[in-house]
Amino acid sequence: MVKLTQDALTLQSTSTRYKLSLLAISPLAFAHVIYRTLNDGGMRYFKQRLGFGYKHFKNKPIHFHCASVGEFITAKPLILSIQSSHPDKKILITSNTPTAANLVDKLNHQHIYHHYLPLDFTILVNKFLKRTKPLCCFILETEIWPTFYSQAKKNNIDITIINARLSEKTLGASNFIRNEYARALKNVFQILTRTKDDHKNLLELG
């Protein structure tokens, strides 16, 4: 486990450079949403990736983000264990792909729900958080979404990364990518790494 210092736990907003980069690729992002909508996602995919159509939870759910099928399979035993121990607690699982959504839907559990995570724009992320009001958030592996991380921190939602990985390749990436990763991870409550090498790489990242 990577323990974060008090200084690291202060809110780290997304950088201007990240926001501009996100804006620059937004046409491609929206084109991808339309492509997946027409191919296998359907209207629920379209709406939720763009900040609409979320369930309003009266009682705060536990949020798991499983980017795709592999992450959901990894998290599934933990999710079912938590639900078994706390049968009245609602669990919200988000993903980026329809294939993962289909697996969640097959659970057919009255207290386990699926949504698609919105694109990482502030207005869309805030719509998601305002509507779903997560109690806490567990991220499988190392999905880094700087806006989501900073807005969750701003709303006092603790993020824990489970089975976290950080490769030497990522560690050797450009200063821009390294800095954005480090900035985003400073909004995380705790990081549970997969290996000692991942632990070392995350510490080296800062």
C-alpha cells in the first residue's frame, strides 16, 4: 500500500494544459461515443457518457469503476462479498465498455447497478457525482482520469485504487504525462499496489 502524506491529500485541480488537451481531442472523443452508440452501446451508453440518464440514489452507494471486462472480473468477488456482508447497501459499478456493462447486468441483483462513466469533462463529471452521490470510490488497476479524481476529492469522496499498476514505460513517459499522473494521484485516499515494483514506481512518480 502506498501511504499518502497530508500534503499530498490536499486538493490538486486539473492543470490548464490537461484541460486544453482534453478540449483539443473532444471531437475524437464525441465521435467515439457516437461510434460505440451505433455499434453496441445503445442510447444508454450515449446519454451516460455525456452526463445524462443516471439513477438518483437516496442512500449513497459504494462506487466501483471497472474500465472493462478484465477489471470487472477481478473486482467481482470483492463486490459480491461486500454486498453479502451489507445486503441493504447499494453498489454502483461503472465501466467504459458495453461488454463490461453486459456482465454487470447479468448479475441481475436488485442492489447492484451499472452506469457508464462520463467523459472526463468537468461539467459531465459533476453531473454524475451530483446525481449518484457515491459514498466512496474504488478504482480497479490504474485508470487515471484527472478531472474525475479532482472533483471526487472536492466532494469529499475518498478514492482507493485497487491492484494498482505503474509500468516502467509509463514512468518513462513525457513530463506532461508524468506530471498529470502525479497531480491526479494526489487526490487519491490510498493506493493498493499489485507488486513491489508497482509500489516503487508510484513512489518514484511522487
